[in-house]
Amino acid sequence: MATIKLHSWNVNGLRAVLKKNFQGYLKTEQPDLLCLQEIKISKDLIDDFQFEAYPYTFWNCAHKKGYSGTALLSKRKPISVSHGLGIEKHDAEGRVITAEFEDYYVVTVYTPNSQNHDENKRPRRLDYRTNEWDVDFLTYVKRLDSIKPVIICGDLNVAHREIDLANPKTNRKNAGFTDEERGRFGQLLEAGFVDSFRSLYPEATNRYSWWSYRAGARQRNVGWRIDYFILSKRLKGRLQDAFILDQVAGSDHCPVGISLSV
């Protein structure tokens, strides 16, 4: 059966990861489509980056230099490509690219981090993240899903279940594992989408995609699974595998991916 391989990776700075065998990763893995988050480059720099195997490359850079941003590299030409959600308050940070193909949309997303606690001991950006961004993003992907199936991939900045992070009890009120963020993620699944990794490996433990740079967290595998491929339910029958490439270094995140039958 013919398959295609899709990868997603929060690279925590494209220029930095290119110095850490990024090209070697591409040569070894050869994904048909690769989505990147947190590229941290500005529009005036994108022409400096060429990827020979990917003739179709698209960028969404944040207005603020050295911050956020997404990219999509494809071996196949999309029918159309759009940037952002079409909502001004969200779109200055370069967080979304949507590529339309014949039988599905691919949406790569770098969901806003709720950030550190404020004086009220709540993550500073939690209200914006859960009451504005998550609501509008769900509306956006549901609209796409009404047209054709959707593949959502990227750093969603939330660990959904307790088995999706090493220390759930001590992180209960911290950004990425608040009840509010987990609830919004649940609403995304309830709207007709599936977490590809959990659909195949519902009880797999110690599988993470992000580790703090502190205290040797990656060496000890004290991590979080916050990078996902989320699929419209009607694509589930085409899902051949979902994987976490935790052996690939170069960022505080590792690549995640799926294989789909053609």
C-alpha cells in the first residue's frame, strides 16, 4: 500500500537547528510534507533558506522579529495556501499556515503558550489562549472540515491526559496542563477530530515531544507530549502509523509524524 509521511517539528529557531544536523534529519527521514513551528525568522530572511527536496515552501513570520512563526515544506504542490485565521488579533504572530490538497487540508499551528503565572497565580495568557484563540481556532478548523477532511499538526502547547506528561500532579495549574487548556483540547476532539497517536497507542506511557532544558530533563525523559497530529475522524481509516521521533535532537522539541495511505 502506498503511503505518504507527514512530519511536524517545533524547531525553536530555524537558524539554530540548521547548525544541528537538520539536513541530516531530512535526508534520513525524507517526509513528504514537513511543518515547522517557532522558526523565529522574519520575512526579510526567508529567501536565505532553500530546501532542495521541497520545491514548495511557505512561511508565516511574526511581525515581531525573532519570535514565533511557522513554515510548511512540501514535495507536492498545494491547490492553495493561506496564512493565519483571518482574524487580526491572532494573526500578527505567524502561528497558522493552511495548505489545501486534493483530499484534505493540512493546518500547521503554533498555539500560544499561556505563559508564567501572574500576580493572581494564573498563567498570564491563559484567558486569551482559552477564551479567544482556542475558540476561534476550533471555529476555523470546523469550517474547513465541512468542506473536506483536515489534518492539524504542530505544537498545541497542551498535554491532554495525565499520561501525556511525566509529572501531572505537580503541573496541574501550570501552563500547558490547566483544566481550561485540557478542556479546550477535549472540545476539539469532540468536534469530530482524533488524536492520531492516542488512537493507535491509547495507553502508551513515557512518550513525550518536549523537554525542559533544565536539570537534564531530556536525558531523564521528564517530558510532555504537546506536539500532535489531529485528524478529521473520516481520515482515521487511512492512518497507518503515528510516531514520535524522540531520538532526533536539535531542539527542546522532537519531530512527530504520521503515515497515511494514499
